Amino acid sequence: MMMKSNALLFGIESSKGEFEGTKYDSTKFHLSVDLGQKSNGKTVGVVTRPFKLGDSTEIEKWEHLNQYMSQGKPIPVEAEFDVVASSDGVKLTLMSVKPATQASGKAAASAQA
């Protein structure tokens, strides 16, 4: 089942290389989302979770926000997830992410540029 959600994006990291003959190429988006059943203990403050999406070139679409995000300011985003429920709980797979259109301020203007 597909689900759209608003979230805060706190960081992005790309990774590309080879390890023991296996190539890898991905980008992780660190989003604040409800951890639900995955949380075994207590949390204080904001908790983020990494979601893979695309290859290492995906980060290039977001590089213009580096100065803003490096100050610790999250970017409001609209994320689309594939949600799969099983006996082990709910698995979220990030399918798309883009700057939120309803966000205001400098970040939203920069993100939409």
C-alpha cells in the first residue's frame, strides 16, 4: 500500500564503491518519522531513520541546500512510502521524496529552486 507523509529531512548521505568484490551505490535520506514498533526503549528529542532511495547521484538534486542543512535546520518534505505489514511489524520503503510545497521561509524557496 502506498502512503504519502510529511516529514522532516535532517541529512542526506551518498555512498558508492566496492567492498569485497560487491559494488554498492545508494543514497540515504535521514527522516524523522514515527518509529512505531521498532522503538524498544525511550527517546528524547528528535529521532531520525535512514531510508535508501536511488543511487549516489540522487544527492546532487539536494546539494543546493547544504548550507541550510549544515546549520542543523531540517527541510520539510513530502515523502511517499510503500507500506508492507507482516507478522514482524510494518516495513516502510521510501519511494520518493521532495521538498514540501506548503513549507514557508528561506528553505522552502531554496528547495523549490
